Amino acid sequence: MKQAAPGEFEIIRDYFADAPRGEGVVLGIGDDCALLEPPVGRQLATTVDTLVAGRHFPADADPALVAGRALRVNLSDLAAMNARPLWFTLALTLPESDREWLQGFADGLLQTAREYGISLVGGDTTKGPLTITIQVTGSVATPLRRDGAGPGDAVFVSGPLGAAAAALPVILGERPAAPALEAQAVNAYYHPEPQLALAEAIAGLASAALDISDGLLADLGHICARSGVDAELDMAKIPVASLARELAGPEALELAATGGDDYQLCFTVPEGKVEEAIDHCRQRGLTPVRIGTLVERGTGPAAGGRVRCHLEGEEWRARRPGYTHF
Amino acid sequence: MKQAAPGEFEIIRDYFADAPRGEGVVLGIGDDCALLEPPVGRQLATTVDTLVAGRHFPADADPALVAGRALRVNLSDLAAMNARPLWFTLALTLPESDREWLQGFADGLLQTAREYGISLVGGDTTKGPLTITIQVTGSVATPLRRDGAGPGDAVFVSGPLGAAAAALPVILGERPAAPALEAQAVNAYYHPEPQLALAEAIAGLASAALDISDGLLADLGHICARSGVDAELDMAKIPVASLARELAGPEALELAATGGDDYQLCFTVPEGKVEEAIDHCRQRGLTPVRIGTLVERGTGPAAGGRVRCHLEGEEWRARRPGYTHF
């Protein structure tokens, strides 16, 4: 006999009731609200992201991968503020309530939650076009913001760029790839690593930080805009992911500069603290790469901050801007 | 010249940057996360709700009304826990970025936010089928939960029921109504009043509470299930909204019992505290209505709690269950 499609309360009970319940969770799923005990003497950092099927992920993608990525991209925003993950909510809109899909989704979500020690404390399930909205909250002692950078600060990225953007055509089935490369592509796109350890290493030293979700140039532009500075980058220093080189060849640098979805951090450090920041990172086995320097805000019609790029003495221009949401 | 459709950053800057920014908001919209200072010695209550166009509201509805209602239904969940509103986030998925719609939506949202003293601290805008997800957070000193009720407790509702369910066919254009009735219908459906004052009046006295979003019988069933009791209701006591009587005639009681969207509170009070609870309400000009009593959990296949209804000595049965989400 075919099992009936589960209703809202069954979805919560069957798939999400065993969610990890950690520190500070007084009352989780099942009441009008979750009740939470915020950590004493800390600020909270909170962020929300929506992923729409067919736009941010293929509608027929493995639900466990989609769920894991959805949580990871939010954890990346916590990392960008140097916040320790505490709890999250899930608002899930589903075209139909399909047990197999839900089981995969819940498995991927809760496994990722356990990996990062974050508790699922509430949510909503509705019927409609497949859409996933996750809001994460963490605690912060020493926040990393976007608005503290100044002229002369060094610009760093936490690791290789371009892999996720190069992987996207493979993920979408638009470009064939050998099985080994395909596995790397799936990993690059679906398993971004929130840079929580790196954020901790640079806290109190970095003047600004954010995670690269829309592309290095666009995102560094946000630091510049919020901090009132411009940036100069040496494109020869950009750490281009080897997967990007393998999949995109001569386009790899372009992808590293403008492709989104890598979720590395971009951060700035005043010159006098660069050595200490690098030391802190090395002690944790981390190797951020210096790619440029901030400069005084130039004259001209720069509504946002301006990022100027050079490669071997010549000005370098991206052929396309960063990811646009509309 | 036609204005270009705004992109994500323009949406935030143009429509939501002037959001009220109240207590505890260290850093609002514009960074990777909002930074928040939780109130000392209080728990936090948080809840999230998604509204899908064409399912939870007509796609062509006035965006200001839709926005106001979306925030109000979430504030109702805070009221149901006796939480004071602090801050909220908005995840907005839009088929296209339409300035007129956005202006109306932002106006309705921010006006409601000011009315309830809650700060918009972050969000996400994405392209896709129109979907609104709001997460609200409040602070709680004396929480009202669903799981504290016991046999013998009195069952109350905070006010008239059935108006929103009776209004729905008018809202959807399925039923004509005279202008005066139509205005009442719009008000009943789009302007539910979060019962924050009532929650405060009964805090420390009520044994359980929730807001009636899916219909009285279904929602009281949740209190019964979580508290391990059954309920007996006198249907003659149910406060049926006059609008429900006017629009639905003999169906009004059915709508009051099973229709959703009124967002009144249903709560239970131990017999010895009933008088004090009613006094506290009266001092605030509030007149909750006693509709029944909780009883020992009966034998039989009651997976959830069971709500038995009587009317003039006869058993009364609803013809339809409460709102189902799938």
C-alpha cells in the first residue's frame, strides 16, 4: 500500500523532530515559537538566505546536497562576522510533499547541522514552488564588519577562487566532465566550507571582512563602499582554484574574479597587523593570500567603492560584473 | 524615461533602508549579518512563517495589505508565547522587481513595524514565484507554552472567531458583498490583531496558550496533544464574530470552530486562577470568553488530543477539519 503524502505536522514529526538540540535551546520545534537562551555577554549575529529551485539550484538536484549547501552558505555569513553557530530555522515551500525527497533533504540538513554544532529550532512548511529559506543565528564576541577598512590596509582572500563558478555548467548538465572532475565539481558547488576558523584567527586584527558569494570584485566593492575606500588588486596574486583551471582554461582568472559561490572570505588588515594576522592563520594551518591594497577614495562617479585591477603592468577589466539577483 | 527595474542592492537601499531601528539593534541591514544585543535576563522567542502567492493570499492583492498581514501573523505567534517584539527579517522572492509593488509592500511592512515597535534587521531578495518569509524575534520573561495544561483547566478564547474565514470568499472575489461588508472583510482578513496585551494579562496564570491560525478545534487539539489531555467545549459559548453571521448565516458557527486566520488566542487556566486571570484582563479592557474545560485523556485511538463539542445537550461535529497545509 502506498503511504499517504505527509501533512505539515507529520513532516515536522517524521523528518525534523530529531534535529540536534544544543546549547541555549530551551524549547525547540512544536510550539508557537522556539524559546532560546542567548549567551551572556555576547552579541547575536543573524542572517537569512533564500534558494529558489531552477534559479539557485537545479529542481531535480539531490535534496541532501541542496540542503547541505543551503545551510553552509548561511554558516558562511556567520563566519564572515566571526560568529559561532547557535541555532537556525527552515522555511520550506514544496510543490508536493514527497517522502523520498524529504528524507534526503532532512538527512543532508541534519548531518550538516551536526557537523557545525547548530540546532534546528523551528520552521514552516508550505505548499508552493520549491523554495528554501534558512535563517541562522550565532554568538559573537569580536565581530568582523564591512565598514572598518581604511586606506593602506592589505586585502586578502582566504583561499582559492573560481571553482564553484567553473563547476556550475557541470552541475547544470550543460558541460560534460570526466567522473573524477564531475565529483570535484559537485564538491566545489555543494560543499562550500564556512571559514569559521579563519574568522577566529583574524578577529581583532582585520579591519573588515565578508564572504564571497557574488564574486570577488563585486563583494570587495561592498567593503569599499561601506568603508569609503577604493581597492587596487594585483590579478597575478589571485589564487585561482585548480578545478577552475581544469574546467575553464583561459577563463579561469575571470571566474576567480567574478564568479560567485566559493564562500571564501575576503578581508582587509591594517599594514601594522598583517604579520600577526598571518601568524595567527599559520598556527591554525590556514594560508590566506594577499591580493592587493586599499587606497584613498578617488574622485569620479563612484557610487559604490571602486576596485581597480592590474595584471603584469596593464589594467585588467572583467568582461562581466558579479552575480546580479534581478 | 522609464526607470530601470531595481536590483537587489537598490531594493534594500530604496525601500527598506529606512526601516525602524529600535532597541538592541547594533548593526542592521547591509552587512553579512545583523548584529543584535539580546536583552539581559530574558529568553528569546523566535518564529518563521511563509506566505505563498495564490495559496495564502491572492497574487494581485494590495501589497501593503499583504505585507501588513504577513508581519501581523508572525507577531501573533510572539503574542502566543507572551513575547515582546524586538526585531524581524524578511526573505522576499519576487517574479520581477516592480517599483510600484515594492513601494506598497515596504510602506505596509514598515508602517506595521512602527506600530508594533519591531525593527527590520535583515533579509534576502531573490527572483522567483512571489513568496514572503518573515521571521520575528521577541524577548520573554514569562513564556506561555502549549504543554502546561492539565485536566480541569478552563478553556478560553480571547475574542470573536470566524470573521476571517467568512471574509475569505469576499477577499478572493468569489462572493459579492456590499461595500461596507467588503471593507469589514478586508479588515478581518488583512488586519488580525496580535493579542500581545492579553498574553501579558494572563502570563503566570494561564497553563497553556497558542494563537488560532488553523481553526479553533485543530489548534486546541495541539494544546491537548502537547499537554496530554482532552477538551470538552460548549459550542453555545463560542463567540461567533458578527461578520461571520452576516456573511455566512447558519454556517457561522462552523467557521468559528474550524476557520483559520483570526489569530485570537486560545488559552487554558487552572480553575483556581480563573478569577484572577479574568480580573487581569478586565483591568486592560479585555474580555476573553470561557468556552469549555479540559478533561483527563480518554482511552481510544487519540494520537493527538481529542476535542469533543456539545451544543444544547447534543454532540456537535464539525463538517470539515481545520486548515491543512498539504
